[in-house]
Amino acid sequence: MKHKTIWLPIICLSVLILLSGGCRQSDSDNQPSEEPDIFIAGYTLNGSDIAVPCTWKNGTRSDLSVLDPAKGGFAIGIYVAGTDLYVAGNVVSGIQVYAPCYWKNGVRTDLSTISAAKGGQAISIFVWLGLVYVAGSVRNDANVSIPCYWRDGVRSELSVITPGMGGFAAAVFVTLTGDLYLAGGTSDSSHAAVPCYWQDGVRIDLSQLAVTGLGDWAKSIWVVQGDVYAAGDVRSAVNVPLPCYWKNGVRTDLPVIDPDGWAEGQSIFVSNSDVYVAGSCMRFSHKYVPCYWKNGQRTELDVFDGNQDGHAYSITGYGSDIYSAGETTNSLQVRVPCFWRNGGRTNLSVLADKDGAAYSIFTLSR
């Protein structure tokens, strides 16, 4: 499938993470001396402009299998359990619809949908005690997006505000005791988008700035000692998305560069009492600045030059270092996949001098 702009909430991933809904690792509160292994999921265009799903481990790219090499796909969420690498994403079927799937160590498992003619999306992945959870959505015969998750391939659909209206699950998190949390959004009877999360299947709707009917979503989720954090963005009364996060349902709006310019919250990560959110802000020049917020204070991330832009889709930590994944645009207006460590950028390898992106990041001790 030739690349086109697609809606990708992920990150951690986002993925941010989450981009990954959030990307997790177990060593962020320690102070390890060695460098971590860095795992990233994303895509790169080949010479025929086909999107190829891929991962990078410490900068080395591995391309993933698809249904049809002439159609391609995208890798969006990433998780590492022991020595096993799990990736959630979508491949394009022969009838040009997205088919949800995940890869374990490069071997693809296709996930069930309501209708093969309508397909679905897999956005985020989490592994708990060997069980594989994937968050996403499927479309019914009426082409309505139904929020859902898959546990070891078995699909469970999630509640929405109004029967017959749509929604999606963008991120998944499982606690040590097995409680299941998913972040996303649903639409009410007036088609207004409402951010929410589900705890063990029970939906909790989140506060908004204004009911505009357009694009209020929770895109990432993190749970620490019973506190539930979700990140996303909400629309202002003039239909401008503004980044925010919610802690136990209480929203904190994050500072932006231009109050009238678009900005996004994509991924959340919590370490001790510090809350990190990855996203982007529009400059007055209408270029996006990749950034993250720590406890509400914004840090801008490196781009090629001040005339170019970028996006951070996922955030995580290792020791005292903060890692983000995303993309920047070079002087040829090519989107280059990259990650940042404490704000310093490392570009990632691609198949051709064409677009790519890094949607989620995961760090793990070696």
C-alpha cells in the first residue's frame, strides 16, 4: 500500500507510549550504569512507496512480514517480555483494508475482525504472565468503529456511550495483579467524541474543555499504585486540540507555544512522582515542535533545523534518562524516523530516502 497519512493515536505509545499507549520497562526507577537495549516500532517506505512495518533494536532495523508485499503495513506498539519481542500493528489486505495483527519475534498472528471487508486496527500491546493483550478497534458491516481488545487472539468488544456509535481503544496496560486498563474514546449520540478509559471492561469517561464533537481522545495509559494516568488531547471551544493528562479523572492541561495552534499529547510515562507526556506543539510558523512535558514543564526536542518540524509519539525512561520516539522532517520534506535521549536526536535507518516514522519505544536492561 502506498503511504498515506493515517490516524495513529500509539504510541506507547505509546507507546506511547505509547504515540505508544505508553511504553514500559521495569528499570526506570533505578540507576543502572550500563546502556539499555532500545526497541522501537514503526515503518519505512521502500523504493516503490510501500510502507514496510519494522522494528529497530539499538538502531538495527528488522522488517516485518505482511499479507501482500505490494500492500505493506505499519508497526505501531511494542513490548518486550524476557527475550521475546512483541509488536502490534496493521497489514493491508488484498481489498485495501487494514487487518489488525501482532508479531512475536517476527512471526505474524492475524487478529479476528467482525468483517474482513471492513477490517480493523491494532494499536498497542502488553504482555502479562505470558498472555498477549492487544488494544484497537474493528469495523462492523455498517462501517462503525468498535473499540476492542484481544487476549491471546480472542476479541472482546468494549462499551460505548451510545449503542450504534463508534469508538476505539488506543492503549493497554495490565497491572501486576492482572487488572486490565485500556485508554481511548467513544462518540455520543450527537457524534461528540468523549475521551475515556476502561477498567476491567467498565468505562470511565474523562473531562473535556468543550463538547465540540471533534477529536477528544485518551491515547495512552499508565497505572501506578492504584493511580490511573491517561494522556491525550481535548478540543477548545474554537476546535483547537490541546494536550493534557488525567490523573484519576482530574485533567491537567499542558502549556503550548501558540494557544491558537494545534498541539497533541500522545504518550504518558510515570516514574516515582514525575509525570512525563510526549507530544508536539505548533509554532507560530505553523511547524510542529516535538516535545515532552515533565510535571507540566515543556522540553522541546531536536529537529533538523528551525524551519523543519517533527512529532514525538512515545516516551519512556531508563535510569535518569528519558527516551522519546517519533519523526522529524528534513530539508527535502522527508519524514525521518528517530528517537531522542534527553533531547538529543538519533536518526534511524530506512529502506530508501523516503518517509518513515518511529511510533513506540521500549527500553530494557541488557
